[in-house]
Amino acid sequence: MTAGKRAFDVIAALLLGVILLPLMAAVALAIRWRDGAPVLHVSERMTAPDRSFGLVKFRTMRPVAADAGVTGPDKADRITPTGRFLRRTRLDELPQLWNILRGEMSFVGPRPPLRDYVERFPDLYAAVLRSRPGITGLATLMMADHEERLLSRCATAAETDAVYARICVPRKARLDLMWQRRRTFCFDLWILWQTIRGRLSRR
């Protein structure tokens, strides 16, 4: 990561943190009031092939003792009504500003993968994770809706995992590597704008 990209991340995260603090407080109160504790959910993700971190989100699902893998229909009944709205608008990802300030993520980059997929596809993620993971990225922008449609057809956790590993992982990696080769500050701003535009149109 260049010094300029890191400086942009820190300044933007601080500004957004201040501006969005009332909204984040309102979301936290809504979760606490409607769904109870905890308000936040922390999951292990990889920022490098050999280094993990705790990705922070607002909790959108009922917690269970053991939870693993990507979210598919097998987990749909655990998503709370509040969580459904937060996921649709991506407001659940606002706490990741903390991950950005800690240097674990950037605004734009590949979505941080689960350890299991990094271990199953070491060569692929060794290339993808040369870039710091991001809240959004080219793969997120281009694949999010398609991935959701693919996984919505899966009936079990095993089927969800198989489809994600066989189709989503390589396609998203190709897009992440394309961004990695062509990334510029203007390209990053375009991705951010298209992400915001897409969220607003969904709302």
C-alpha cells in the first residue's frame, strides 16, 4: 500500500467516523433494543496469507455456538429483520472503519477472505492478498449480486461451500487481480462511488 492510499484511508475513516457517529449509535441502539446483545460481531478474516484479524460488523444474525463458512440459505433463518435491512444497505459494515484505522483494511481492495479458503487456495490468495483487503472492491462491485443469486439456490451448507469455492472464489480473484494490475487513485474513487450509488439505489 502506498503512503498516499494509507493517508487517504486514515483521513477519510476519521472524517466518516465523526460524521456517521450518530447513525452508528442509532444502529447500535436498534440492534440492542430489537435483537439484544451483542451489538457487534467479530469474525476472523485474513489480511495476508499468514496473518489474520478480527473483522468488525454490526450483528445481523442470531448467534450460534459454532459458525463457519459463507452465508447461504442454510443461515437465512438466523438473519434478524434488523439484520436483513443492515445487510441490504451494507450499514452492517460501518464498524469496519475501525479496521481501516488499525491498518488491517483499506476502503478499496479485495474482500478479506475466511482462513479456510486461504488454506484451500494458497497460491491464488498469495497473489490476491498482496493488496490490503477492502470494504469494497472491483470484485465486490461486479460479483455481489451474482454471488447472492448463485448461493440462494443452494440448499445446504456443503452445497453453499462447494458453489462458492468452485465459482465465486476464482471469479472474484480474477477481478481482484485485474484491479491490482490497473489500480489508480481515480479507479479507487470510481469503485467507491459506484458502491455508494448501488447501495442508494437499493434503498
